[in-house]
Amino acid sequence: MNGSAIIPPTYPSRDVQNVENHRAVAAVAELAENGLTIADNFVTYAEGRLPPLAVNGERISEAVAKLHERYRHERAAGWDEARFMGECEQRVTPEEIEDLCTRPALDASAFENTLYQLTDKDLPRGRYLVLKDSLNAIKPHAPKSSVVNLPETLAALHEIQHVDPTEEIKDELSEMDTQQHKYTAQVDEAQAVYDTALSHGDVVEVERAHRHLIAARYEYLVSYVKRLHFLSSTEEDSEVVHFGERLQRLREDAEDAVKAFSDDKHAIKSAVRADLERCEESRAREAATHEAAKAAFQHQKQKMEASLSSVVEHKVQLVNEILEKAAELRKVMEQQRAMTQDVVKAVQEEAKRVTAHEEFVTIGDQHLQRLRRCLEYCHGCEPVIREMEKYVKNMVEKLPQEDAEKALNSIIDHEADEFLKAYRAFVFVCGELTVKKTHRLDTLERQARLAQHNRDSSMDSLDPNYKHYREELAEVLAQAQAVEGVINALHATQDAGEQVFESVEELVLTSCERAEKPFVHPLQEFGHESVAARTRFVNRSMKYVEGEEQEVFQKKARIAEAKALVEQEQEALERGVSAAAIAAPVAASLNAADGTVPAPAQIEA
């Protein structure tokens, strides 16, 4: 039998007591029946039976007194553990009490000493393993509903002190290093191909290599962004648990485990105290009920004894008045039999009630004893709870949060610096090709204007190459449209790179602030160089345009000289015509006087 189980009452003398009870009840019933029989045969046996009948009253009183004295209810009266627990409204079940009572003893002092030694970071490994094993002493006392292993969590608070945050974060990035090396090799290879194409001087190969270099730079840039996103991501955003989140989870697990242990013991303590109070209240109610019933029975007993004495006295009177009271005697005997039956029934009920009360008291004593044992167990756990809370609070303060944050910031700074280098290279390589293509577009537009001029003026100059100029103009316009498409694609690539940069811009700016380095956007930096390149190209174009303008100016000057000469000749012609018109009438009059016919005037050209 387990030490915490309630032992039900036993009745080893049950059979003997049953025989004794039967004898006492039979004696009362027999005497009552004999009295009734005597009353029935009163007329016939009056003279011979009157003296025994008078003595019979005293014997009945003695028999009733022995009934009260000797009758016991040596049988189960209905009380067992389940009924007792329900009557007392006990919340702690026998199984829970059994579990608490059978748990091994918890050495609070030894456990406190173990936790105190674990606060030492420089604890030898062997000693640590021994202390870690001794933490398992708390495992049988941990809440069954707890999902966190309390000894493992307490030991993990010591183990985390020996973890290097920088190495942990680098290990998290190790899987991405292979991809990073791959993209680095691709950029180096693309750069080498581009340099080779530049040395060969093939424009088509240079453009193809330049595009390939831009694509490689973009992939390299995106890989750095992924690393930065990975470092700044949380557990909800990524399947990888970062070191900082491990520290936070360890802290939460330790605090939750200790809180669950403390709450469990406080809940048990509260439940046991409540059961103790309810059990004592039920015992008090039962004691009050027992005393009230006992007093009521004593009052009933006195009334019945008085009634029985009255009956016996009345019987004596009837004996004296036997002839007149024969019928009344018969009635009294029936009352006597009924009264004795009531007495037997009342005695039986009272004996049963007394036995039930004794069962309740016995079970209550056992239950109070085991509840006190449970309360002592809860009191024994309180020092352990206080020490564990103190240990967790102390160890949480020692968690390497700042070191982990510094290591993470250092790695993010390095990755952000490498990202800026990669993004700057991407911006410059993409921008250089854009500038070159813009130069090419300017050249094609100039060629288109020249071809259009040649086409439009071919009819005026009777140039036989009209068809050639038209085809040349169409070809140049097609090339210009293709170059515009390339420029648009380069702008789209540049925008994609800008979007990639914007996704980690806050991290990069924060890194620059920590490093106290001024931040210059690569686009702004390249803008100055692109403006300088465009200026140089436009200046070279201006030299050609200025030469063309000089030629046009000289042609305009020669045309102006020719125009002035024509105007002078026209004026001379007009003066000659006017002079000839004036000289004609004078000559006519002279000829008339001479009788000669005038010759026609000649105009010198």
C-alpha cells in the first residue's frame, strides 16, 4: 500500500458483532412478542401470568439498556475515499497526491550550490559536466505540461557564455560565401574579357564584353544585397535562426521554464491549502452534525425510556385492573411491540451513523496528513524557485548581447563596404557604356542630318547618288534607333541596380554613420565624370562644326561678292540705256537738217 493512499476502515470483529447485535435485537423483539402473547392469552392465563408480566417490564428496561450499551454497527456505512473527496470538495486528486508524495526528495541547498557554481564562466569542463548532471535532480519536480527541458535550459545559460558571436554569425554566412566567390570569379572573368576586347579594338566585341561585364556586376551586386538582407532578417522572414535570436530564445526559454516551475508549485500550494481549508470545514460541519445528532438521539433516548417506563407502569396498572383493562392491555402490548421495533431501528440507525462518523474522521485524518505532506513539499520547493529565479536573472544579465550586436555590426559594415565597391563598379561600367552609346547616337544623328542634306540637295546639284543618299539615310536612322534601344536597356539596368541599392540603402547609410565616413552616391560620383566625358566629346564635335561654319561663311562671302558684281553690271547697263535714250532726238534733228537718214543706235554690251 502506498504511503499517500487512504486506508479504508476495516472491521475484523464484524461477524462477532453481528451475532451480538442479532442477540440484542432478538432479545428486545422476543420480549415484546412475549408481552403481546401474554396479552392475547390474558383471560386464560391471567392469574398464572400476571407476576411474570409485572417483572417483564423491568427486564425489558434492562434489555434496552444493554441494547444501548452493547449494540455496534460493525459494517461499512457508505464512506470511502471517492465519497469523502467529493463531500469535502477536494480539488487535488489522489493520483496527484500520490505523484507528489512519491517524488524523490529535493535537496534545495545542493541545487542552490549547483546554480551558484554555474555562474562562474571559467568553470572547468569536467566540473561543469558534473554540475550539469546534478541539475537533473529538478527534472522529476518539473511541470508535466512544460515543453522546455528545465535542466538543459539552465545549463545552456552557462554554455552560451563560451560561444563567439563573430564566429557564429560568420558560420551563418558560410553557405552564401560559395555563391559570393562564384560571382566574384564571374566579375573577374568578365573584366578580363572586357580588357582583352579593349586591347583588340573590335567595337562589337567591346560592346558585347561591356554588356557581359554589366550583367556580372549586377549579379555580384545582388549577391551582396542578399547577404545584407540575410544579416538584417528576422526569424519570421527567414528559416535561419540568427545568433541574436538564439540568445533571445534562450532567455525566453529560461524565464518561461522557471516561471512555469514557480507557477506550478504555487498552483499546487494554493490547491493544497484550499483543500486543507475545505477539509477542515467539512470536518467541522460533520462534527457539528454528529454532536447535534448525538444530542438529538440522547433526547430521543430519554423520551423513549420515559415512554417505555410509562408503558411498563401502565402495564402494572393494567395488571391490577386486569379484568377491566383486558382490551386495553392488548392495545398496549401492540404499542409495546411497535415501540420496541422503533427502538431497535433507532439504535441501529444511530450505531450506523456513529460508525459513518468514525469512518469520516479516520479518512479525514489520513487525508489531512497527506495534504500536510504536500504542503511541506511545496514549502521545500520555494528556496529552489527563489534560487533559480536569482540564477536566471544573473545569467541573463551576462548574456553576450552587446558582443553579438558589435560582431553583427562589424560584419554588416564590412559587407556594406564591399557592396558599395561592387555597386560603384556596376554604376561606372554601366555608365561608361551609356556615355559611349550616347556619343554614338550623336554621331549617327549628325550623319543622318548630312545624309538628309545630301538627299535633299542632290536634285539641285544633279548628283547621281540620290538613291545612295536615301538608302544611307534609312540605314543611319535604323542604327540610331537600335542605339536608342541599347541606351534605354542600359537605363533600365541602371534603374534595376538603383532599386537593389535602395533596398539596402538604410543599412549602408547606417554603416557609414557608424564608420564616420562621408557617403557619396556612386551615381553622383559618376555624374561628374559623365558630364566631363560628354563635354570633351561635344568640344571635339564643335571643332568640326566650327570648320563647317567657316566654310559656309566663306561661301556666303563669295556669293555676296558675286551678287554685288551683278548689281554693279546691272547699274551700268541701266545707265547706258538712259544715255542712249537721251542722245537719239538730238541726232535726229541734225540728220534732218543735213537730209540724211539717221543710223540706228548701237548699245554696247
